[in-house]
Amino acid sequence: MNFFQYNKSGVNYIFISCMLFYHLKRLITCIGLSLLSGLATAGYTHNAYTLTLAILSYTKWDSQKPLLCVLENHDIASIFQEEIEYKKTSFNVTSISERDLNNHKCDAIFFSPNISIIQQNNIIKNNFRPFILSFTENNLECEGQVIFCLYKRKDQYTFNVNLDALARSKLHIDPRVLLLAKNMEGI
């Protein structure tokens, strides 16, 4: 009889542990989503630009106003500039061409969708030490040199993190961003 009661208690313990884990996972996901949604301004839906600025705000920078370089797309740079002004964030943004990369000290780079994954990898490898925080919208597998890969799921933008590229970069990203990316995988 004691053996049966022990197993029954063990089963209850396992059941309770599973339920706690399930609810804890849901709580972490909710906290992560509220963290990200809290970064967006009321009245704005998440887009790749808002998401990029949110991630940038959770990065440790050496300069007071880090420079975000948008490669080969003046329109996207203008959208970033509007977001920066509206949210009053401390970033500078500029649109640059590939040939002008060496003339700017970019802290982060945003690749426009018209630049192929192969070009992105070559640009990072040839023009930057692996110390550039990079964003793209056209690398769903999030492989190669780019660190943050943004994509649209349902009606919201989300992201994957290339942990290999991040580790090589030696950049300091708040761990909550990495947890958020992991928790958003199941949504």
C-alpha cells in the first residue's frame, strides 16, 4: 500500500511540475511580448523598422548616438528617421551605398530587401570586422554573417537571431532580446 501511495504522489508531483512548467512558459512568452509591445508607440503597428529600433535600444553602445546605416535604400532610411524623431530615440541614421561603406563609421547596418543574402555576407565579411550589428528582411533561415533576421508572421514582424554571428561579433545584446526571439518561435 505504501508503494502505491508513493507512486501516486510521484505521479501528482510530475503532473504538478508539468503544469507549472507549462504556465511558466506561457508567462515568459507573455512577458516577452509585452516587453516588445511596450517598446512600440501606441497607434503604431509593428513593422521591421520599429522592431529594429527596439532591438537597437537593448544593445550596449560605445557612442552616445549610434549610427544605423541603411544600405542602398534612401526610402527605408527616411522611414527610420521618422521613427527616430517620433520616438525621440538617440540614434542617427544614414542611407549609404556599398562603395561608401568605408567612409562611415556604422554601428549597425540594415540591409534593404533588394540585397541578396550572398551580397550581405560578402559586405559584412569584406567591410567590417565581425563587430557590426546587422539586420535583414530576406534571410528566413538566419544563416551567414547577419545577426538579426526580421520576418513577418501573421500581421506582425518578429525575428530570429543568428547566435553564431552574434557570438563572433562580441556585441553585448540584452539577454531579454534573445529570450524574446526564442519565445516567439512557438507563437
